[in-house]
Amino acid sequence: MKSKQLANVLIKILGLYVCLCAIPELVIGIGAPLVVALGAAKWDVVMTEELSNAIGAVIQLVVGLFLVVKSRKLAAFWFKNEDA
């Protein structure tokens, strides 16, 4: 296996890991307004904590998907001097 191929696989694995780490925070951030709707918490507490975590999780999910989709181009950029 050449360096470009290995880098491509490792970048895809890293992207999937980043996406998987974002899922719990995203679920909590989406579920927080439901807790507020049921009257179990105050809106200001939910707004400052869980929803800000959900925004960060969305950004993390986008970065992870970018790594998965563009892994081949990233590997080619980093190893452009290597013979294909």
C-alpha cells in the first residue's frame, strides 16, 4: 500500500470518527428544546448550554463529512511528489 492510499484510508477513518463523536452532542442539542417544551427546564439554561453544544456538533459533523468526502484530494495534496 502506497502512502497516498494509506493517507486516504486514514483520513476517511478520522472523518468517520469525528462524525461519530458529534452525534451524541447533536442529539442532546436537539432534545433540549423538547425538555423545555415539556416544562422540565428553563429556556435560558438550555439556550446557553445544550444549544451551543449542538451548534458545535453541527460544525464538527460538517468537518467530519468534509474529511470523508475530500480524503482523496487531501491525500493527493499532501503527497503530490510521490509517484502514483
